[in-house]
Amino acid sequence: MNKFFILSFLGILLFSSCTKIEELQYGEKRPFVIYKSGMSTTSPGITRLRSGELLAVFRQSTSPRSYDGKILLSCSKDEGKNWSQPDTIVTTPWDCRNPSIVQLKNGLILVSFFQSRYDTKRKELNPIGCFTVRSFDNGKTFTAPRMVANNGYDWLATSNRILELGDGTLILPAYGKKAVETTTALVVISRDGGETWKEIHLIAKDS
């Protein structure tokens, strides 16, 4: 009998402002299943569009640490109760990991993630770098992956969504490594709506 991996999230924070008091009591937790699969489905990210729809992205692969990760997207139009059959929005020869999704004030949708490489025995070597894909039509189609500049780092990776500041500046939280250093916490900056990512600033590093 196959063991099913279930991707779900708790609705208490996301939906409490949109649900009647008598339907969801304070402190109550309700799981909403996005997708059920015989494969590993992990690392969900979610955002609410200006239209009110919810978009969720997640990684699907043979196992949580396997080489064949790809990124899927699913949509809900009823506050997370039901979800569309997911579409694959990113699949490459490398392992795609830890997707996050955000809609900017101008309507552009950005999905950020990182990719890892493996050796011939399918043993993970190291991340390649951070990447983004963009959608100009509310998540119906996405561009090809675009790599975020490493700017002197051997590799970068990310696990959290992009933050848009009031002036339109975008901040991508990341971590990375130079050959002679330990892994450091960083932010990567875009000042042109995600077209380019030219600045990297250090948050902290191990002494």
C-alpha cells in the first residue's frame, strides 16, 4: 500500500479575517488539503492575489532530498476550501527547491526558489543559485527561470518570499557561501521590479 504525502496548511491566520466568527472560533485550527500525491510534496508558499484568489506553490519530487524536484502551482477561488489540479511551472535538469510566491503592487507575480546540482551517483553537491520566474497574467503562464546574480559568492539559496518596500525596491532573503568562509545570511536587492538583482548586502556571518 502506497504511503501518501499530503500537502496542507492551517487556515487560522490566513482565513480568520475572511471567515464569520461562528464558523471559525478563536484558536481553532483547520487543515485544508491542497494536493495529495504518492510523491513527496513539500515547501509550500502561498499568496493572496488582488483578485482575492489564493495561489500556492510547492515542490514535488521522489523524496524530500531527491534530485528531481520541480515546482507546481495550484489555485483556490473559495478561501482555500478547494484547489485546482496543480500545474508544473518550473522543471529543469537541476533540483528546484523551496519556492515562495508574491504579487507585487503592479500585479506582477514573482516565484523565487533555488536549484541544486547532484553528482553522477545522485548525491547532492551544493546549490547553484537563486532563481525567479514571473507571471504577468495572474499565474496563468510563467517566464523561463532567471538566475539572481551571485556577485562573488560561490552559491546562493533562499527559503523565504520576496519583500516589496514602499518605494518598489524588492528584497530577496538569501544565504550563501564563498570558498573560504562559512555560510552567511544575506539580502539581494532589485530596484527595477525584479528585472535584475545587482546588490547583495550582508546580514550576519559566523565568526
